[in-house]
Amino acid sequence: MGFVDKHYGWRWSEEDPIFKNNNFIHKVLGYDEPKDQSFATEKFKELFYPGDFDLLQKSWKEYNDGTDHSFEISYRFRHKDGSWRWIKESGLANEFNSSNNPIVGIGTIQEVTDKKKKTTQLKSILKNVSIIILRLRQDSNTNIKVEYISKEALQHWNIPCETLLQDENYMRNLAHKDDLGKIRSSLGHSFAKMEFFECQWRVVSQEDKIIWCQGVGTPILDKDGSRFIDVVITDITKEKIYTEQLKESENKYYNLFQHSPQPSWVYDLEGLAFLNVNTAAVERYGYSKKEFLSMTLADIRPKSELRVLEKQVNITRKDYQNLFHGYFKHCNKKGDIILVHLYSSPIIYNGKKCRQVIAVDISEKMKYLEFIENQNKSLKKIGWMQSHELRAPLVRLMGLINLLNDHESLCKEEMKYINTEIINSANEMDIMTKNIAKIINDTQLKEKENDLQIIANR
């Protein structure tokens, strides 16, 4: 008996048919045999996991009867603490009687609980990942044949492994016809250069369903001079669909962004650098896209607005998800001031937290509002003049005319005074009327100038 790396030895013979390694029983299973009554013969079977004792007996009988001269089995055994431990026993007959039945055997016994757990986990992972192993061998004539394929192929492609191994045109069963040339070219290059093989292709299932696969492997030079590759194939259909959907989504966003009639850009929230701008921004601000991408937000703000910019940026940095809009002053390449209504929202761009901005130019709108305000002021002034300044001489004139109706009672001096006042009131009304006409003409002129300016800016 011996112990090396948790392997315990045992020896069996006809004279001593019960083999027990006391070291193993005590150190690994926790029992103090033979003192421990739990290990007594009548209770021994109860220490096995249900069904495992029968399997052990069957294997041992085949070994003892001489039908199988090697002995190997794994079973579960109850530890003294109540937990189940996986045990592996391996043995080999080394002496036989005249009937070729073993009379002496030697072997090892070890605990493999951790190894079993890892194997189970690995099988679970491989089951979920759906890995297929394909060995391709190239002979001296550069012909490539399938030497081995794992059984998972049957599940994925519904093609028996034997068919692939025997069919010289195996490739047509492994790939879409439009991808055959690509695979052959990649394999030929990999074998010729002894370089890493990597390729993606489509497989058509029996139900005409497209399955996307990715194969990778490294060519190896065998002892006989031939070359082979163990290709690890994984199903990447879900990833491919997701990538295509993501690409389609990105294209839609790109088109919406680039073809938007309003200037828009994406900027880095930390350095405030422009990362992308659309066509409308290039046209409205006068900078080329290349120039924009070398600038920051501060470059399109008047110096008087830089503190406002810094304040708003600090607020946004503290609350990245913040959606806001506001009115700001920008300047174009010529130095002209542009009044804009900004809309800002968070966006992940090239893996970084950034902001997307839409800038609506309201310069013309503000000019119209200013014009309307001035026009309203003019109308108010005209209304005041009509109701106060113009009405005073008009009322005075009407009173003087009423006095003339009784001219027979008026003396010469009074008539002269009345005539003078009538003339003065008329002149005053004339001046008032001319002033009102001037205000109206000035308003109309400003309206025409405003229209011409808007046309010139287009």
C-alpha cells in the first residue's frame, strides 16, 4: 500500500478477499475503522449512494469472473460528516489460475469529488455554448478530409457524423454554398502558412434555417508529415443577429443625424471636444467637418458667453442623465452672432458618456419678434397721438367753428381772433397728421428691410 497525490493503493487476493485501505478510510472518509461501528459489514451497503453499490458489485463480478481483467468504477460514498464523496477505484489483475480467472489484483483508490464537480460544470458550459470539434487533415496532395467530428454536429446540422467522415464532398454539408470558397481559401492559407485559422460562415439546417458559425484552430504538423487542424466551431447566430440589428439601428441613427435640417453635434462631456457634426451644422456655422472635429464648444461661443457655458457644463456633469433646453448665443466662422434654442440629451458614443445637441437657429424669429414689438410700440404711439395730441386741436377747432355759427353777435376783433385760432389748430393738426404718417412709413420701411435681410441670409 502507498499514498501519492491522494492516490491510495490496495491489493486483493483469494486468501484475503476484503481489501480496505485504512489510511484512505480514516483520512479521506473520516471513519476510524475497524472501531467505527458505522463501517461494520452489515451497515456497509447503506454508506453507498442508492444504486451505486449494485454497480460496484456488477463491475467487481465481471473483474472476478475473468471477463474483464481491468477494473475501474466511480461511485458515491457517504462521508462521516454526512456529505457524499465521489470515489474512483482502478485495478488490474496480475495473477491468474488455470481457468484464466484472476487470483491476485492490485489497484488504487482516490477521492475525485472536486474533479467530478468541475467536469459537470464543464459539460454544462459546453452544452450551453454548443461547441463542435472538427479535425481536418491535409495529406501530401493537399487534399483535406474530415478525420473526426463531435456528435454535437448531429444536433446542429442534423447530419450523422459517419456521413461527414465518408463523404468526400463533406464541405457542402458544413457550409452554405456561397461560403464554400471563403472556407476553402482560409483553410488552404492556414495549412500552407501554418497560421491560425479563423473564419465565419453559414450553415443551412434541414429545416432551411440559417445558422451562423465561427471556426478557429491552429494547424499542427504530425509525425508522418501530414498536417491537421482541430477546428473549434461555435454557433454565433444570436450574436450575428444582434450585430446586424445594432448595425441597422446605427445606420438609422446616422441617417437621422446627418440628414436632420437642424444643426446637431455630439461632444465629449469631459473635454467639450466635438466628436461628430451633421451637414446642417457645417452649412450654418461655416466650418468644415474637419475643422469642427479640432474644435471645442468654447470655439462657437462669444467670449461673453463662456461663463454661461462653464456653468451649464458643470450642471450636466453632475447629472449626466439631465435633459435640458435653453437659449444661448453662438458665433459662426464669420463672427456673426447666432441666437439658438439648444436641446441637449445624454448619449453613449464610441463607448464614452457624451452629449448630443440639436441647435435650432432662432435669429430670424427673434428679429421678427423685435420688429413686432417695435411695431406695437409705434401703434401705441399713434393711438396716443390720435387720442390726446391730435384730439386737442380737433376739439378746439370744432369749438371755434361753433362760435362762427353766431357770427352776427361777434365783433371784428373777435372774428379775427377766431380765424387766427382756426388756422393755428389746422396747422397743428397737419403737423400731427404728418408725424403719424412718418411713423407709419418708418414702420413699413423697417419691415421691408427686415424681409430683405432674411432673404439675404438664406
